[in-house]
Amino acid sequence: MLPSHTNFSGKIHGGYILSLMDQIAFACASKHSSNYCVTASVDTVDFLRPIEVGELVVMKASVNFVGRTSMVVGIRVESEDIHSGIIKHCNSSYFTMVAKDDKGKSVPVPGLILKTEKQVRRFLKSLNRQEMKKNHRQETSKKEELKIEDLEILRNSHKVQLEY
């Protein structure tokens, strides 16, 4: 990692790492589908440890799940201190990628051949995350009325001031 990739605290900027992850997800999904792919969503990006200038960064990607036209690409980011050889896990994330044809229309993707227990676990975890995302979308699309009890909780338990 180069000094030009740092944020104001001297660590590698998270946005730069996300950009690299998106490129890796694209390459992995495009290779699997033999098509151009676009990013549909990114699930949970937790920056676990900072990446320092001069460290080597390795990104490992795998297609963990396939739908009809989409794939979930899991990415693990590790950095290595070239002097000590210490490797640290910096973050992991899941990119949902959609295969497109030359006209920009979504196209079916090949299925997965799961050869190891690890691949089966990854597929099942992705399936579970897909179901949770679907439930979350349904829940957040509902318009709910504010309840007096909820407003009291806000007034008494959180650092908010209600002015309406």
C-alpha cells in the first residue's frame, strides 16, 4: 500500500480498499459467469484492523452462492507486514453481482459445484443472508405509525432531542 492511499490518520483509506474489493468481486463473478457483471449490493463491511503504508494486501474471493442471474462473492482482505511476516485479517465482505449481456440485460449464471464442506457452509450462510436481506427489505418498506411508547423510549434512553 502506498502513501497516496492513506486517510488523514495515515492508514489506508477504507474507500480505496472497497474500490479494490469491488474490482476483485467483478473479476471473480465475471470469470464464473463468462459475462460482464455489475455490483448490486455490498453486505456488511466491518474494518477489523487498519492497513498500514508498506504492507502487502491480499484479497481472496470466491463465488459462494448463485441465484438465477446473481452471485454472491465473498471477499477476505488480509495484510502482511513485509518485515515481520505477520498477517492480519482486515475485513471480509459479500458482494452481490449480477451478470449482464451486451445489451445490459440480466442473464442466467451457471450453478456451483460444491466440492468441500467449506464451500457447502459458505453456500448455506449466503442462502441465510439472502433470506435475511429479503425480510429486511420487506420490513423497511412498511410504513408504520409512531407510537407514544417509542417516543418515550427515545426521550429517556437515547441521546436525541425531539423537536416536532
